[in-house]
Amino acid sequence: MSLAGRLLVATPLIADPTFERTVVLLLAHGRDGAFGVVLNRPSDTAVGEVVPDWSASTAAPGVLFLGGPVGRDSLVALGRCSEREVPVEARIFADCAAVDLERTPGDGGPDWDQIRVFAGSAGWAPGQLEDELAEGAWWLVDADPGDVTTSDPDRQWSAVLRRQRGEVAWFANHPDDPSAN
């Protein structure tokens, strides 16, 4: 079963500091592995410096996000628009879809409400993500369309956890350094 369109939320057990306290949206998942973008790692680079045509459509804070350690020289863009306008082949979930940055806004494509641009991505070899889930490195949770374009990425990890049920929600208050508790 494909996990595309769901979120991976890093647990305190994650062994890779690159993914500590990250929220990853899975864009693809199957026999060949998995692919996604980290939603909560803003950079200091304005989107207008990289793709100026799209800067007016960019969700606040209007910066490029670090989508993961793979291919930081390539861009992935996600956007939200009316569900009836979402291109079926580009749909991730609900009103969220991949944005073709080669097109210019207003050229007859979807009327994007907000977009987010990511440099790089996160990837897993076949079976690797399933192993990490079994080891407890990630919580797998449902995504909300607002997760893609949140205006508060610094608090996204705890916000996503807070809306979960049961024990997972408790971790929203987990300190960065448990020894300082």
C-alpha cells in the first residue's frame, strides 16, 4: 500500500541529525522506494532569487525550503489550488499538487493559491522506509493541506504531533535536550 500523501514525523529515536524534528511529506512510495520533502526547514534564500516568476505565489515566509539532503541543486514545488483545478497527474492529496516551475503563473495552468519551493528531497531505497518505521524512527500520520504551506514551520513538528491522538500527542512537548528537563 502506498504511503504517498502522508506525513513522516521524526521521533526522538531518529538516528540522523539531518532529520531531527522534521516533518516529511511523502510524495511517492512503492516497490522502488520512497521520495518526499521536508516541510519544516526554511532557508535564508528568498524564492524570488531562484524562481522570480513564482515569488508572488509563494506562501509566507517566501523563502526556499531545504527539502532534504538529496539533490539540493534541484527544485521541487508544491502548491494548493481549488480541488477541481488540481491536475490529476500532479495530485499529492486533497488540494495539494506538484507545481511545474517551467510554466509561468497565469499561463492557463491551475490558479495556485500558494506554493512552496524546496531545494532537494529525501529518499529511501526499497524497504528502507519500512525498516525505519519498524524501528520507531518515524511516526506515520495523516497530512492536512495546511501542512504544506504553514506560515510557522519552526513549530510545525510540535503542531502536527499535538493534533494526534493518544501517546503520540504527548511528544509535542518533548524538549530539544531531554537532559535539560
